[in-house]
Amino acid sequence: MKRIVIAAVIVASILLPHLSNAQTPYEEIHGDILRKMDIYKASAMFAREDLMAPQPTPSQQQYDVLHYDVEIAVNTSTQEVEGIIGITISSLIDSLFTVELDADDVLTIVSVTEAGITPLVWSRPTDLVSITLSPGLAQGEQIVIQISYNGFPATADNTGLFFTSQSSIPVVYSLSEPWGARTWWPCKDYPDDKATFDISLSVPIALMAVSNGSYIGYSDETRWSTPFRSYQWQEIHPMATYLFSIAATNYVRLDDHYVYAPSETMMVTNYVYPSHVAAATEDFNIGVQALEFFSSIYGQYPFTDEKYGVALCGIGGGMEHQTLTSYGAALVRGDHYYDWIYVHELGHQWFGDLISCKDWTHIWLNEGFASYTEALWFEHLEGPSRLRTYMESQDNPGSWIGPILRDPDENNPWYYFSVVVYDKAAWVLHMLRHIVGDSTFFDILQGYTSDPRFRYSYAETADFVGVCEDYYGSELDWFFDPWLTREDRLEYSWAWYSYPRTSDVNLTLSVDQVQTDTYKMPVDFRITTTGGVIDTVFWVEAAHEEYHIILADAVIDVELDPDHWILCDKSEAPVGEDLPPVAVFLDQNYPNPFNPSTRIRYGLDRPSPVLLQIFDVKGALVATIEDRNMSAGVHEAIWDGTRAGGEKAVSGIYFYRLKTVSSVMSRKMILLR
């Protein structure tokens, strides 16, 4: 195990200096998660259950963690940790006799007590601490379980604690996503069980340890016969275990101030390497502006009573630890090159931290929102054209594995963090925005983040869809179901034909969906005429759709989805009278009403027998205009208003019907004598 972990650290040291040239945006954001998943895959030959996506045990579903009192000391020389974790739990059932906590087997459990006083009976199943309560807890009753432990987290297959250095100074940092917290402290390690934290982190006295929430102070002590300093932090808002953070080295602190209301100010505090002060001062000067903008569209930053900032470390990208993002030192260059990673992690403070995904199958609710946050930032700075180009840069289907909504039965941890939950999920939000309109879309986001059911708690996909439908005023399953669960690619093929009539112009649009199963989408069309530009929307649902539009001016061009709001491929058939239509059509006759004659235009997508006939309102046959085999293409027939016997038809309403080998179509016309 140690050899694998060391190899991962070497990979990090090679890749980080070349992020801008060698890695995709996803790799830059969560590079360490990629490396951790590579370790998983390398270890898969052992088929160990702890390498699979863990599921809560029956016992873990019977209690709720309310608070963690965490005391952890980190020995940077030996990479050992020791600590005492106080865990306040509340029973969800009557007669709770067993409490199971997650603890990787690299941790040694020294003792388990009630409130540090009364010993409790415990055992050690694989990667668990199973604690017996006697008597059991009634529903709603609470107990404080205190666990004393030590161990070597760096030897875990899925380590959540990393040791490296900068300028010969030790650096310690955590990255517990998705389920690595259990490798360095005992806990209930699932994102839907959030708790408040009191945090004490002891490190060698030359280092500073930073963490979530508010800074309380420090005290000096001795650990491993060496001077240590214990830094106290407090997170008063419920937090998932994977978001609990430690970052420690000889930090320099850079402060700014976010004024979020009259006479109300929050510290924006960044912890940087001494060698990075100048570059970090420049790169992080967007912090207040970004907080202001995202608070305006998402709702007020949710931790204004604590802080926001970043802590530099050896992470391969960024990690959205609550109130204090861990940020790769290699990203700090002093030229704002990685601003998009900065705003990605800031967006997570709302989507992932304020509202966490219920479980990892719904991880798109974290990553899709954070990825769309990037696009919204650049739209804010540079306008709609930048939004479009940014979203186009996130259209990389070749790297998307599986649907956005992850399969809960999948055992490969890598699967849950496929780039599809970043980029394609951002596109789902982008398309949703266009469908519901900007005003409703941003109302949805603020309604979602302010909803007391989810705020400082968790949500799953159905919860977000429900909020969307409430604000939209109609069901949206037709949109979310295919886009979240399907893997195919939407592809449109369209063609258009126009021709002048007596006093106007007829435009015929044909749209086909090329993929096997159809999507239902409102599709923008931009029609350029000699009189100006017309923007319109048609709902495309069937495999083939046809639209007939009467215009005042000649048509120059027609564009489908001109501003690229739909994640799709599209192709246009060249305009030309000699080209066959993509499907059979029958146009409205012209002129209409008419006297003495009218023209009837129709099109065939393939050679076919054609029967074109005229009927009166009683359904009696009046005349047969065409009865022969016709080639593919656009054709025109003339009815001179006479019956089959040669006498003139009287004034009135008539119907003309086109019958081909594949379809039957009819329209109404009026003869005025």
C-alpha cells in the first residue's frame, strides 16, 4: 500500500507544474481525486470490499450525528495521527443498542467511552467500530461517544490525509472526498449526515493549522516529546464529513473584507506560502467581487458569520472545504489564469456545502452547479458571447462515461466522478435556464438555496426538480428524465424551402432527430429575410417535424439553435430546389381563396406513386389532379376549378388530399366565383 501512495505523490509532483498544458479542466479542479481513483483501479485486482462504494450499515441508518468534538494531532515526521473524537448522536428509533462508526483499519482504536468517563463495549469489524449501548437509546435520546485512537493514514488505500513539503517546510492537507475521512478520524462518513464541529488541530509549533468555520485561538502543548501548537476552530453550521479540513504549513495570512450589508463585514482570509505572497495577492483579489456577484444570483453567501478564503497546499487542483477551500499552490501564478477554478470552488459553498448531495449518485448537484458557476462568472465579466464560447468548451462528449445520474449499484469509485457530472451537468443547467427563462431560472436557484428543507442539509435530484417545477409552474420530467439518465447524443438534421406566393412568402421547415430515441425540446430558429431577422421557437418532439410559416419577405437564411442553447449536433441540408425534402409535405394552396385557378405544391422524400384529389365538403370526389409515379423532389400541380366532367365547380370550401406510398395529407381551400 505504501508503494502505491508514494507513486501517487510522485505523479502529483510531475503533473502540477504542467497543468495548463497537460490536463483537462476537470483534472485541474480535482486532480487528487483522479490520482486517488487511479490507486483504486490499481488495487482492484484484490477485489477488496473497502475499495467499492460504501453503503451505510443498518445501524448507521438508525442514528443521526449532531456534533463532532475533534482533537487531532499530526506528527509530520512520522506521518502519524493521534486524537480523541467526541461524537454526539441522537437515536432515530426506539431501543438503539448498536452504534457503528466508520474507521479504516489503518487506525488503531485505543478506547471507547461515554463522554470520556464510562467505558463502552466495542468490537472492530472490518473498517468499522461497533459500539454496544446498554441500556439502549429511546428515539430522540442523545449520547456522547468518545473514541481515542491513533494510526498512519498515509498507508490507507483511500487516504484522506496527505503529507508533502514546500521550501523544505512540511505541508499537511486533507482531501476526504468522497469517503476518505474515515482513514484519518472515526466518523459516520456519509454526505447526508451533517453535523456541527468543534475542532482542535495540533501540529509542530513552527506550523499553522487552519480549518473550517471561525478561528477561536491556539494553545501550546507537547506531543511526541516535541513542542506542538493546537489551533482551535469552530464550524457552527452542519457540515459533511468529507468537507472537514486540515491544512498546515508556515502560512502567511492575507486578509480582505466583504461588506455584505450596511455595517456588516466578513473576513476573506487566505493562507498562502511565504514564497507565493505576491502572486496570491494578485490572483485572490477577485474574492470580494466574486462573493458579491454570486451572492446576488445564488442568495447571500451562506457562511457570512464565519469566513471565506483559501489555503494553499499540495492538492492537485481545488477542494471546496466548507468556508476554506484547499487550493493547489501550483495554480497561483499572479496572472488570474486559474480564476475559473477559484470561482468553481466558491460556487461549491452554495452547491455542495450549504446543500450537499444526499449520496454520491447525485453528485451532479454539486459539480454541475460549480461548473456552471464558471460560465456565469465569465458571462458576468464579458457578456453573452463569452457564456456561449465557455459552454462550447465544456461540450466534450468523448470523455463522458455513463449518464449524469449515477448508478447506485456501480462498484467502481472512479465512476461517480466521471467528467460527465461536471460538464454535461453544467449543460443541463444551461438548457434549463433557456427553457424557463432567465428570471425564473435565477428565482429557482435562490429558491433552492433558501429552502429550509435543504439549507445546511442535503438534497437529491427529485428535490431540485421539484423546486424547478414549482417556479416554472409546470412539470419538467420531460426535460430532466432523458437528460439525466440517457447517454445518447441529440442530433438534429434540418432543411428549409421557401417560395413566393401572390402577396407573401411560404417557408417550409423540416426537422429530424437522427438519434434512435427522441428528445422533447423547444428549439430556437432564426429566420433572416430581406425585411429583417425573425426569431421564433418550435417544440421539436417527434422524429420528424414540419412547420409552414407565412412571411411578408423573401427568406435569405434559416438557422437552428443559432445561439447554441441546446447540447446537440446539428446539420443543415443545402438550400436548393433540386434537392428532395427530408419528408413528404403538402403546402397550403395559393392563392387562397382563388378564382379561377390555384397552385398546389408538395414534396416527396423518395420516388412514389402520387394521388392528388379534390373533394367537396360532403366528401364527394370532385377531381383528380395527379395519379402517377413521381420522382423525389418538390412538385407543383394546378387546379383550374373544374370538375372531372369539365364543368366549373361552384363557390365553396373544398379539400385536397395527397396520398403517397408512406403518408396521407389533406388541406382546406376556398373557391370564390
